[in-house]
Amino acid sequence: MEARAHTGRLDELLHEVRRQMSRGAGADPRPVLDWLGRQIDAEVALVGGTGAVETSTARFPRQILPSLEPTLARLSGGQMAAAATESGALQVRLEALGPHAPRPVLVVAGTAAPTREAASLVSHAGSLIALLDRAQDADTTFRGYQHKARQLRFAVFSALLAGDLTLARRMTTGAVPALLDAARLRVYLLHCPPEDRDRLAQTYQDGSGYHGTGLMVHCPAFKEHLICLVADGAADGAADGSDDEPADESGGRFDGDPDTDPQDFADDPETALGQGAVLRRLVRDNPLYALGISSPYPLGATAEAYGQALHALAAARHTPERMAAYLGRTPLVPLLPHTEAGSWARALLRPLGSTPRATLDITRLAVTFPRSAVARLLDISRNTVSHHLSRVEATLGLDLGEVRTRAALDLAFCLTGGQPEGGFGSEGGLGPEGGSGSVGGLGAQGGRPVPTLEELFGTEPARAWAREFLRPLRDTRGRDLRTTLRAWIDANTDAQRTARHLGLSRNTVRAHLRAAEHLLSRDLLTTGSGIHDLVHALHITGLHPVD
């Protein structure tokens, strides 16, 4: 009977361990101590390696600990495994737990010395507490590893965004991800519930903290985005992403078919194709997911691929399949007259020639993304972002709260590679020293007039680009989307003001904007990264109205 009772007690201990391990909330020795105290009619404490009580039963006599300090020190330091002593009228048993000094010590105090069965329960309880503690340490280490791996993946992504492949390789010395050996990549932008991102990144993570030939990166700015960089195996001829449609992952066209079997393209599930197929399957199986896919790009053009994926995701969220590949269209920048456009951009940015690099980096992000998103992306406060932008506004004499100003400034950054140049003379800039204070004003540079933005937009290639950009809006199903979009830009992207101006409800305006996102394949509402193209297209067609 005694053996059966002892076995039953051990089962209770194991049940407590199973309960703690299943809840995933960390080890808690207090329930084990309380259970042990009830079983042997004694008070129990767990004393940490520093000599302080970590937890104990409710009536443990802490006043006995000073007299036990020499014994506790020897047990904690590894000179002893167990000891029995007296403290006043109390019988005290001490057992060291774990293999590594300084060790915690289990202290049991009762009015009588423990029986053999009670001593056995103390040893079993101590062993289980040590196991729980080691499990807690392992879990803490695992979480720390996952956090550092996540930080490193984001650092690699940031270096790729900046086009610095050398930095990306340096920060991964000893464990260079296979992605960095690829000629090209695609960006798959997965929209999913924020709580799913950790699970997905861990599920597909390899032993080195990467994801085979790809990377899954938590977007710090938009908590619903998981950025997936996937090595691409398409033919070199499509690397510039200039085709009207992106190539599929085997080198042909990607038809956007969500039911495509990965085995149609490759046998190895670790290939880039397999990873893309996994992401498509996740979207197909989960109605809360959506996926935007870029064209293939060289690694040094990751920023362009990411921008494409943002636009593709905006379109994907309005399709039944919730997946879309980027519909390649020629960008505006290379269509503008090179010399004149460069002259305009340098004149606009000239006052920023002595601006700190950090301010320029923040400004480049803030002309595209909301300030709160920039703050999260750079891990700084929103007030810090606003401070840097105020400095730029004062320098340029412009209001960055105006969408047209942001669009023009972003265009200038694109034309100059984001690096303002000094030494153009005080006459060349815009703003307080440049004369008109508008983004399209005239100045003089070396005796030659600096072209206005309207003059750049007056060229036939720019007009053709604007017509092609806005052409999908003809499929409006009775809705005048172009009028809504123009009013929305005139209202500085304020949907409520737009609704009042047009005599529509705010919900109707939002519905028109979502429809335009799908038709234009541009992100207008989530990050706003597609608004600049819309601003330029409407500007051009406003200068040269067409049907």
C-alpha cells in the first residue's frame, strides 16, 4: 500500500510538470513546493545561488536562513550535494539542485526529521524543479536566439535595401545565407495576422537562422507584413524586370495561378520555386492571407523589388485569389529627359547639401511612408522623425505635409540617387534662397535656366506614360474613379474632405480608392507608396488633357 501511495504521489508530481510544460508560460516552482509541503507536513523554500529566497511555501521560517548561510554556500558552490541540520526546534534538510554553480538549494524545515519516503519525495521534487529550471533556461535561450536571428535577418534585408551587398555579407560572416549567392531575387510580401509572423518564420527556418535560399523578415513598420526574399532562378534576360509581365519561377511567365503545383516547376522543395509555392499555398489555405509578388531583380535592386511587391499586394487584396504578381510598367524616371531632369532635381535638393545623412535617410522614407511607420522602421520616436523633417522643411521652404510636395521630392531623390550635391550656386535652389518656393519654380544654374517640373512633364514620353498609367481606370463599371482620385489628391489624400467635395459618403470614396488600387496595381491606402505615381500621372494629364 505504501509503495502504491508513493507511486501516486510521483504521478501527481509528473502531472504538475506536464501542466507547466503545456501552458508555455515559463517554469513556476511554487506549485511543486506547495505540493511537497502538504505531502511531508513541512515548510519548503527554494534559495537561489545568491542566497536569496526565490519562492517558498506561505509559512516558511525565513529567520533560520542566516544560521544556514555557511551550509548554503557550500551546497551552492558544489562542495556538497545535500545536508541535514537543526535550527532551533526545526529539523532542516537541504539539497543542491542542478549541475552548475552557483546552484539553487531546496530547503525543507519541519518539526521532525523526514522519513525515508519523505526524503525520497524531497529528492524527486528537487529533481523536477531542476528540470523545470533547465527547461526555462532553454526556453529563454531559444527565445533569445530567435530574437537575434530575426534582428540579423532584418539587418541583411536593410543592407540589401540600401544596395550594399558587401555589408550584407560582412554581417553574416561564418554563416552567409544562400540568398546572397543568388544572381537575382523576388520579394514575396505576405499579408497575415501579426501573431502568425513568428510562427511562420520559425516553421520554415533552417539551422542557421535563415530560410534555405530565402529570408523571412518581420516588417517593423507594418505589423501585418512578412517580407519574404526568395532567390530566383529565372533566365538572365528577365533580370531587369522590364517585361510587361514578370517571369515565373522557372524562367517563363508567372500566370498567377494559385493552384500551381510546385512539382510543375522543380523537384527540390528547398529551391526558390518551392518557397514561392509554399507561400502561395499558405494564402490559398488561409482566407486572412494575401500575397504580392515582385518581378525578379538583382540583389542590389532589392528596394525596387520591395516596392513592386507592395503594389502587387495592394492589387492582390482585391482579387478572389488574394495573390497578384506585379504588372510591370515602365517607370516614369527613365522617360524624363536626362539632363534637364537631373538639373531640376539637383536644384531642388541643393539646399540639403550639408544636411546630416540621418536626416536625409529619414526624409527619403518619410516622403513615401507615414511618419509613424518610419519611426517603427528606424526604432526611433515619432517626435524625432518630425524634428528631422521640420529641419528639412525649413531648409527647403516646403511643406512635407502636402502630398504633391512629397511626390516631387521623392522624384528628385530618385533622379539623384538620394544624394544632394552642393556647389551649384545660390541661384539654383528652390525655397527661401531659390525664389519661387514651389517645387516647379525656375532658377538659374550657370546662366542656364533650370527647367520646371511642368516642362519635364510636357515631353511626349511623359505624356504617354501618364496615359498608359491611367488607362485601367476606364474599366470603372459606372464609377468615375478618375474624378474621385483627382479630388482625393486635391484634398491632400483626406477621404473625408474628398467626400464632402464630391457629395459622396466617406465609405464610397474609400471603395473608389480600393477599386483604383486594384486597377492601377498601386498601393494607395496601406503604405501609400503608390500615391506618387498617381500624383505625377494626374499632373501630366492635367497639363495635357486627354480622353
